[in-house]
Amino acid sequence: MGDIQITATMKRATGMAQPLTARGHQVGIIAWDTPANRARLQKECPNAEPIWLPRGLHGFQESRMKIARMRAWRPDVVYVCAFSSHNWIMRISLPDHCRVIIEHSERFSAIPGTRKRHLWELLLEYVSVLGADGLLCASRYLTNLYARHARAMGRSHLPVHYFPYAYGSEAPPDPARVTTLRQQTTGKKTVLYMGTLMPNYGIFDILHATANLLRKRQDFRLVVLGHGDAARQARTLVERLGLGGVVEFYGYVPDKDLPMWFLLADVFLAPLNNTVQDLARCPSKVYMYLPFRKPIVTCPIGDPHDLLGEDGFYYPAGDVNGMSQAMERALDASTTWKPAHVDPQKHNWSYRTDEFLAWLDTIGIKSISSPAGKQ
């Protein structure tokens, strides 16, 4: 549900659609009819069949329309990329032959909010257990959580599988443009942060860590990609900390331009908090950074630590001084560092698609002619 510019869960559908069609399967994607969605589907999975919905429908109204479209399309497998009132898709809603796979990529009940919101999100967690033929969880935390939920709901045999995100095959960046941007850095190394500009995602900690590091060295700049509610506060903090010539904000950057920025970067930042929200979330951006083989600064908790192992440049969650020290180590190592632990080829969407098909086989869904990626 939503627009690809702000709804990351849809990237699972567009990322796996083309590999599925290449393996002989028919794929349909239900998506909001927006310019960004049309461009993304045409570019990344032109062989998938788009099933467009008007934008702005109320939650359950949108779910009813999706169910009607699926009953007409008659897929063998429905992949629900995010379970919500907009995606209230369950086994009982569809023809008997159809199998429903529900993905969880965050624990929304752990996000601070009203008690009413918390109870609603908790209800969704348990209802998804009852409504699915299998669950795919994008983090180890969620895999363990939903296995417990399944046992509590009397569905201990429900298949619950760990299935993290991956990176796509974006077109290579224009070398001339990368060269021009490198020349503009005046010899400084680039530390890159990409994400929503919100306090709990770490933007303020990043700026304070940058100010600490600037007291020791001036051979770097910080590039910030993304927007969010704290964007104005972040710019104000940059001025207050005297970072005007060091930090550069570029706002939302289209996916087609990301490889250029990733190639330009010398160090990636992926901050975390030691909270249920961050432990449960799949580190999707870390997977996007992997093929560029640059140092990644993050925290030694959750899935990023499991993924990167000895390849990570770690600092204690919430420790601004520790972050600046990890940034310094990463900058020092960036010219010669090579990953020793992670094989990026095992974390692209083609590889994930093979894992998905193998998993379907293990749970008894052996032949699928029309798997539908659902957002």
C-alpha cells in the first residue's frame, strides 16, 4: 500500500517480480496508481502485470477492492508485503486453491503511540497468524516473535521463515557525473547517511558525532539523503554546531540516482537504537550498501551485526562519542578496506527469489503458475 517513494515494503514485490517471471511464473502486482509506482514497475519489472488501484481509499475499502481483483486474477499464491487494514488479506477471503503468504518487516506495536494504536497493531500481529498459510519475517527478532505468536494461537505448525531484504540491479551510474561530483568534494572523503530524518532514526546523533569528529580532522563531509519531520530541526542544528561547510542535505533522491551516490561514498552510516523497534526492523539499507563494498558504521545488535560480523565498524547504540570514533576508524580504513565476511551475491533479489521458491517447496506449495507480489 502506498507510494514506492515512501513505502519500502513494496520493494520486495518489485525486486522479486522480474526473477519470478524469468523462472517461468506469471506475476501480478497490486499497486496504487501513482507516477512513482508506474515508473518503478516499468523499469524494474516490465514483465509483471500491474493491477492498479486508485489512491486515497479507506483501509478496509481498499482491502475489499484488492480481494475482488485477486478473485478475478485467481493467483495460486498471494504475497502480502505488509499486513494492515489496507491489506486485510486472509485465506478465508480467497478461493480454496489460493495460498496466502504474509510478510512482516517491522513490529509496529513497538512504535511509541497511543494505547489504542498499540492494541490495534498487536491485534494485527495475531490475526496475521490466523490468516496465513505461511509467514515470512524480515528480521531474526520477528521470526522468533511470530513463532511464539503461532504457538500461542494453536498454530505451532505454521511455517515461519526468516527472509531478509536484498538489493536490486539498478543501472550503473554515469561515470562522468560521478567524476564531476568527486571533483566538487575538493579531495574530501564522503560519509553518507540515507534515511528518514527523525530523531529516533539517529539524525541528531549523527550530526553531534560529525561535530565531534570535525574537531579532530577536516578531511571529510557528510552527505544526507532523505527527508522527514525533523529536516528543519536538523538544518538548524547544523548551523548551531558550525557544520555549514561539512554537512550537505539532498532530500529525497530517486532510486535511479542512488547507485551514483553509493559509488561516491567512502563510508556508510546505519545508526540503530537498542529498542524493540530497531531490533525488529530489517536493515534494508545495509543490504543496499553491500555490493559497493565500503565500510558500514552501525551498532553490534540485531540483524546488522549478524549480517556484517567482523566486517562492521561498530559503536554502542546511543553513544555519540562511540559513533564519531567508529566513523574515524571507517574513514581511515576506507581506501584499503575489503569485506572478508559477507558475500554480496547472496543478498540480491535473484538469490532471494530462489530462496523463496525453495521455501514454498518445503511447505508443500510445489507448483505455482501465478504468484502475485502484493504490496
